[in-house]
Amino acid sequence: MTTVRPLNEDEVFNEMKKMVAFIKQEALEKAREIKVKADEEFNIEKAKIVRQESLNIEAVFERKIKQAEVQKRIAQSNHVNKARLRVLQERQQILDSLFEDTQQNILSIPDDQDSYTELMEGLILQGLYALMDSDVTIRVREADVEIAQFGSERASQKFQETVKQQMNISISDNYLPANSAGGVIITSLQGKIVVDNTLEARLEIVKEEMLPQIRYTLFGNSPSRKFFD
């Protein structure tokens, strides 16, 4: 039977050194394992944060780009609208100038007595057909009374030949203003029905009816117009 002898001091010391070395090694490996795990978790968390911040930066960048695009569109739209408004204003000024010149030109129509007499007859006759009444009153400038009398006789004769109806035309002493361009106002039923055939009124009708054609002649087709029928 083998007997176990007690360890001497050197042997105890060596065994203790081995145990310390083993514990130390275990501790180092554990510390290394903890560090590796901590680094891994750190890198994962860091990657998450970096990714999240990148997404945030991208979102901010995209939002700023969209805001810049919206502002650009608004600025462009404002610029286009201002330019279009300036064009419309310039065109309107041209039209106003044209109509003002025309307004001045019609003041000289009565200067040609022959043409004006024929025109007066036509204006009166048109009014008679519009009213279709046998008793009418006409208003003219005081300077046009003689021409109106002659025009009334001829218009009345043509009306009676066409309609087969007697016609009585009286000239009112309530004259049109002397500074008017001329023409005639024809009334019936004691002034309840009125046909305004003054040159100013005829010009307004022409302006309204011919305005699209005038615009086309001066400025061409509108770029925004799609239909021409």
C-alpha cells in the first residue's frame, strides 16, 4: 500500500503558482471573450446609429431638395405669370390706342357730306326694320338735321316699299351732343323702345364683334388656345 506523503513547501509553492497561472489564464481568456463580445456589440450598435443617422440625413436632404424644387417652381410660375401679365398689359395698351385712334377717326366721318348722308340713310333704315313701327322719332345732332330729313325721306320710302306700311318719322329737338361723332337714335312707343345707331354705339358693336379677329391680326394665335372652331 502506497502512502501519500505530505507536500513540502516548494511543492506547495509550485502548485500554487500553477493554480494562479491557470486562474490568470482563465481570467485573460474570459476578459478577451468579454472584450470581443463588447466590440461586436459596439460595432453593431455603431452601425445601427450610423445607418439611422444616414437615413435621417438623407431624409433631410430629400426634404430640402423637394422644398428647393417647390420654391423653384413657384418662382418660375411667378416669373411666367408676371411676364404673361406684362404681355397682356402691353397688348391691351395697343388695343386701347387702336380704339382711341378709331374713336378720333369717326369724328371726321361727317366731313364727307355725300358718304355721311348715305350712311345716315342706312342707319335710319336699319332702325326702322328693327322697330317695325309706323311712328318713330329720331334724334341727331343739330348740325345733322338737314341730312337726317333727307335720309329719313329716302329710308321711309324704302321701308314702305318693302314692308307695305305707312311710315311717320319725326325729328326730335332733343339733339345729340354737338361733340358726338354723329349718327342717329331711333325710338318708338314714346321712347320706350330705343335703337342706338350713333357712330359711337356702332363702334362699340364693331369692337365687341371684331375683337377676336383684331387680336388675331395683331398678335396671332394664343399659344394656350386649343380650339379654333
